[in-house]
Amino acid sequence: MDGTEPILSLKEYKKVENSSQEVILQVPSGKVVISGYDNEAINEDKTLAGFLVIPPGFYKVRVFVISLPDEEFSYHVVLAKVDKFTVNTLTDYDILP
């Protein structure tokens, strides 16, 4: 989705179990790696799991926990590029299940 807010589709929102607070990240290199502490960082083809190349800049970011069948969960990291933003006031973060 394109937009200035890190949001999900209505279909995805119906399955949200939890979410993080919104933060602003600066990505000067345009390279982002998203990984969980229980995931393998390297895929079988020797590439980094969750490696993204995006335009450099500032991004609003939120993480959503989506429920899946059989009591499984999926984490959706949503980034929205922004030109104007307010400074982060977040001083701590919750660990999502």
C-alpha cells in the first residue's frame, strides 16, 4: 500500500491481535533488515531473511501481530515514507508476543 500512514487493509485489520506504537526511523542507506530473534537470519540461498531495499528517507513504522489458523501468528512490519514528521517521544517499547 502507498500512503503516509503505516496501515493495513481492512481484511488484515480484522485479524490483528496486537500492534506496536508508531515510530519514525531514518533509513539513510535505503537498506532494511527485518528479523525476529527466533528466525534464521540467513536463507538457504545465503541471502538475508527480510532484506529490503527502499528509497532512503524517513519512515513511520508499526508492527502488527496477525492471527493465523491453528493458533499461529504472523508479524507484519508496515513502513510509510514521510517528508514531514514529529520527533519520536517513544522512550521504551513493548515486546509483542
